Amino acid sequence: MQKHLKVFMDFYNIKSTDDISCFVCCNQAEDIHHLSPRGMGGSKFKDYPENLAALCRPHHVQAEHDKQFNCEVKCITLDNVRRMIKANGKFCVS
């Protein structure tokens, strides 16, 4: 399992990739998008919940090519992170 996928699933307490929904349309997510790109070679320092968004393929492509849409996805992601922190009373997942 890719590290960023594990970080995402652990943070949101998701047991199966089949249970991951697109943050935008709620359809089945196919990708975990890095809002701030990892760059060539992939930086492990970009794998944190505030930088990871579950997206279906069409929304992932849109986020990769449209900066404004990527900003909208970032706002959705930060709101989701805030809700998880509030619900769990902590940031770190054990």
C-alpha cells in the first residue's frame, strides 16, 4: 500500500479502499490527490491529511489542471480534516 494512501485511510479510519468517496461528488474515489504536488521522485513530506484529497478520476484530472478547482478541493479537504479533529478530539491517529 502506498504511504499516502495509508496515511489517508488511517486518519479517516477507513478500512477498505472501496469505502473511499470523492470529496467533491461522493462517487467512488479512484485516487488520493496531493493538493501540493510531491514533485518528481515523490516527497514523503507531502503525505499528511491536510494535503490529501480523495477524488474520482474526472475530479482528479480537473484538480491537476485547474488551480482554482484545486483550491476549492483544498477548502473541502481542510473542512474534512477540521471535522475529524473535532470529532476525535485529537489530531494524531494512534
